[in-house]
Amino acid sequence: MLFFQAALVRDSKPFPYLPLDATALDKPAYQAFLGRAYPRFGLAGTQSNLFAECARPVGRVRLLEALAERHGLYYLHPSLGYYFEAFYPQAQGLVYQLKPYGSNVAIAPLPSPDLIARNRQFWQEAETNQFAALIWTLQQGRPPANPNWIQRLLARIHLQNEPNRSAQIVGARYARTLNYWGAELQEGRAYSEAAQYFRQARELNPDNVAARINQDFNADLQAGRPPVLAPATAIEEEAGHRRKWEQVILEDGPFAEPNYCYQVGSALARNGLYHQALQQFRRVQTLAPDLTDARFWMARLFIHTGHYSNALAAVNQILQAHPDDDNALFLKAVALLQSKAYEESLAPFTYLINHYPNNYAAQLNRAIAYLQLGRLDAARRDYEQVAQALPRSYQAWFGLAEIAYRRKDFPAAITNYQRYLTNAPPDTQEAGQVRARLEELQRNSP
């Protein structure tokens, strides 16, 4: 951020932007500074309520969403985290425009032909005007590959050229963004052009691990060699013992190699970063369609993000090849249930229950479908079997309470609502409704 502002000041350009330190948005002093320093953005007025919410991540995201309604948003480097669940980045040269997901965008789109053309022009100009001098400067501080006797003598007595730290910083920044753009093109199957960006990234920063891994896999793709499944331990060793994969991505840019994308996607999903995980698994599916269970992951993540038609499309592709796959059938049934196709969800749930009598997840979800369809006897039978087998299944007690309430069996409703509260976490979606319902029933009970 400071480099960006300094460059504009050096060139005597006006500063029409609102620079935001995303890590400081929860600090009242920083919020007050922004309001004073950039009054034209109205941060001290219309956004003041949003500032008050910035103590929590969701409030910080809402602030950016409000700003995005009237201004373009740009990130200065590739990153991960909760901002990128609300926005997806589009590379625009050295910066990344943040585009809102909205309700209709399930997964970040691949670069359009126009975006590819604009970035190609940017990097061609950068190569022509800047790369040669920068690479020459960087090479002066590196040990020669084949040193002569004088250079070997100087190395022994520790008299070597000191690397140009400023050039290293600039080279690493260029390399990270080149690798990012190459990874985007590799996913889009533009392998030859992607290889050029990986090569340039490594010339500017030979220590860029992600670019090296992506370049090696690119060579395999162009040679027609099939991808190979690698164990997680081998991936960690290849990425470097001194850095975790998060550090590698933040410092070097993303991976476009299926084994690494799979590990990154799994970790993102475990941390609830579903949109970002989806992007990783789509990349896996594109680069190695038969190597992993990425399509299963995508179906689950589409369900988590509320894109049920996408989940059904993903799971139907699995079922075309494996019609009796129980995991795929369960995901299909859940996607149908969540999209309110209750009647259609019954057949796959029933198939699973008949073939796997202890599949209580399928039975619980079938009970929900029956309840939504108003088939209370069938719903009660399923709920009771789940509650008997799994007494701490608070969802089953909720369903039984709802059935009793609809039938005006208020003593049973009170008992089952109480069992729900005993077993459920305190912050469930239904907890407030249950407490209110209990108060109503207990107030009106004789």
C-alpha cells in the first residue's frame, strides 16, 4: 500500500483512491483517520453505522460491499480469507479487481477473452520496458552458475556481490502476479501461454515455489503425460519445510497443479471458506478430471453455498458413471431437499435407507421431506427411529415437537421442545423459535 501511494506521489499524480488497510478496519482510530483524510467517500457519515460493525469480520465485509456499490474495489496482492467469500479477484495487471459474488454467481468465472487480451498487453509492455533491466540487476547479486577461479576465491573469503534488495522485492512482486495469471490461463487450458508466464516468474524470482511447481506440471500437460496422485506428505516436502501452504500462496501466488489444489481446497473447506475451496476443486477437476473425488467436493460445496442446481449438475455427472454410488445419491437427495423438491428427494433417500438401514442421516432428511409435504405419520415414524437410535439428535426432537404442535398435542410438543434445547447447541437457527414456542405453550398450558 505504501509503495503504491509513494509511486503516485512521485509521479505528481492526484490520489483519487481510498486506500484501506484490511487488517486495521476494526480499529476506531483508523476509522477516524479515514473519515478525516478522505472526506469525499463519506465515511464519517453514511458509512458510520457500518464502521460500528467492523469489530466483527462480517461487518468489515459489509463495509466493502457498501463501498462496492459506488466504487471499484481493488486488492494489491492475491490473498485468502473471508473477504474472498464475498468477492472474487480478477487480475488487472499488477492489481486484482474485486467482483461481488452476488446470489447468481456460484463460482468465480474464468477470464474472459477481453480480460486475457488486456493482461497480455500489460505483460508484453512490462517485458519490453522493464524485465530486461530488472533481471540483469537481479543476476548481479546471484552466484554464477560456473564461477571462474577469481569468483571462487572471492566466495571463499566471503567477498561476493550483495543482492539488490529493492530489485528482489520488485522481482518477487512481479513473479507472484505472473504466476497468478499463468495459473488462471493453465486452468483455462491455454498451456503454451501459461508456460511463458511461469518462465518469466522464475526468471524474476527463482525461489518462487508455486511457479516452479506450476511450470513443471505445465510441461507434463504439454507433453501429454497423465497427472499422478501424490501423497500429502510429499506435497508438503515439495512446497518447502519452512513455509506452510498459506504462506506459499501469499508470497508466491496460487497453484495450478491438481495435487496442491486438492490439498488447498480441502483446507479451505475445513475452515468454512467455501467459495475459495470451490475454485480449487474446479481447478483440480479441470486439470485432472479422473484423478480425485473433486466433483464430490464441488457438489458438497455448492450445497453449502446454496447453489443447489449446480450441486445437482455435479452429482448427476457422477451418477452417469456410477448410478448406485451411495454418496452421490445422498448428495442428490439433499440438494433436492434444499431446493424444496421434497417429493423428488424421497426416492433417493428411500433407496439409501432400504440398502443401508443404519443410514440415519438419510432417514432424518427423509423425515424432513415428509414433514414439509404434510405427511405427518410418515415423518413421525422416521423421526422416532432416529431419536431412538441417536438420542442426542436434536433435529429429530425438533421434528417430533413440530408434529405434536401441529396436531395440538401440546404436552408432547413441550416435552420434545425441551429435549431439543437440552441437546442442541445454543446458537442453532431454530433455538430462538423453540424458546418462543415453549414460552407460548407453557403460558397457555392449564
